[in-house]
Amino acid sequence: MNTNLNPPIPTPRSLTGEGLAAAVGIMGSALLVAKRLFAAKLPKPEPMSRADFYAEMIALKDQMHADHIALLEKLDANHRELLATLDRQVTRINALESALARVDERTRN
């Protein structure tokens, strides 16, 4: 029989760093699972009808065609401008060549 009237008070166990990290990890995982389970589900988009799809596809094709035509027109305008500039340069070069030929002819005599 124990005659000790003052039994020792047991000391509570303290959590180690690893134990605390494990507890926080478990609580975090539980919160993530709860969030995933109770999150609002996004509604599924309505499928597009075949007629609507074809109408959108034709509109896109027409837009691409119009852009292509506009680009070709700009290229043609730039080409015409370059040809006109080249023609003016040829005219100037020919005039300079004829003037240089006259000067060369004068200096030979």
C-alpha cells in the first residue's frame, strides 16, 4: 500500500517540431479536402448546335478573306509605288549618264 499522500503530478508531454508540423499538415490537408468537396461546381457549357457552328465558321472565313484582300491591296499599292520610284531613278540615272558622256566627249577633244 502506498502511504505517500502527495503523489507526483504528471507533466504534460510537449509537442516536438515534427509532431507540430504533422498536426498542421493534417489540418491543412483536411481543409483542402473540405474545400474541394464543398466548392461550387462550374456549370457545364451548353453545346453549340451544328448550324450555329457552321454560321460562326463561315463568318470567320469571310473575315479572314476580307483581311487577305485588304493585305493584297496594300501590297499592290506598295509595289506600284516602288515601281514608280524605280522608274524615276532610272530616268535620273539616264540623264546623268548622258551628261557624263557629253562631259567625257568634251574633255577628249
